Amino acid sequence: LLEDIMRKMQLVTKNHSVELLQNDDGMMYGDLVTVRQMFRIFLDNSTKYTPQGGRITVKSERVENEDGLFMQVALADNGIGIDKKDQQKVFERFYRVDTSRTKAQGVSGTGLGLSIASWIAQQHDIEIRLESELGKGTTIYLQIPLVS
Ligand code: ATP
């Protein structure tokens, strides 16, 4: 799924370098259409909020811990980043960070993408963690339960 999404992204994203580092793979139960949509929301945001020439990297790695077997997927960009004070709020419906940086990217939106993505994640027991630094970039970590 990730390979397919990234291949299609590479075709349309001419101004960014896009790389998939797939260390492992595995099988999950889920709804293909909505899980694909979830990945697209995160990756479209990376494209929108990363200036031309930026880098978008997706890494997948199998991890096993006391809670079970998971695929950890890290979707990283080196774009404008999100201020600490906004990092939880961006998952709320209609919330958009309103700064000159965001405006400089010239992107408009509804502020719904991340709330839809987090709803899809919740339906699939996927945990989302966001790490971001203003001016440096954003990484979304997804912990996806695998079928053992
Ligand atoms: P739409 O859902 O219509 O595309 P949106 O992109 O504004 O609109 P969300 O996807 O919910 O909506 O994102 C909310 C806000 O979080 C964005 O407006 C942006 O300020 C910030 N944001 C999301 N992803 C990133 C990212 N990768 N880098 C920097 N800021 C981001």
C-alpha cells in the first residue's frame, strides 16, 4: 500500500524529493480505502507545508513490545513545522495554524484532514504521535497493529 501511494505521489510531487525506506512489511486488518486515505492526508500535508526542494521520507519498521506486534511507520518532512502550542490542536476539526509561514506556503484548506485521519486511525487501533519543530519539520509516527 505504501509503495503504491508513494509511487503515485512521486508522479505528482515534482518539487519535493520523496523516499520510501521500507525495512519490513507485515499484514494488518483494515479498510483499504480509509487506511489509504489516512496516509494520503498525512503525506498531502507534508507536501503542502514543505517548501519546494524539501524532503519527504517514509520509513516502516516492525516492532514487538509488551503490547504486541506492530509496524511503526514514520512520515517525516523538513517543512515549516508546527509550534508546540498548536501540536495537539491540529487534530481538532477545522483547526488551522494561522501564521505568516503557513500563508507563505499559499495553501488553503478546511482544517479537517487531520481530524479525519485520526478518526480512521482510531477505528484501526493505530496510535498517532506527532513530533514537530518550528522551521525544521514534522514527523508523524504511526503504530499499526499487525496480524501475527
Ligand atoms: P485540509 O484538511 O482541507 O487539507 P488543512 O491541511 O489545513 O486543510 P489539517 O490536515 O487538519 O487541515 O491540518 C491542520 C493544520 O495543521 C494545517 O492547517 C497546518 O497548519 C498544520 N499541519 C498539518 N500537517 C503539517 C505538516 N506536515 N507541517 C506543518 N504544518 C502542518
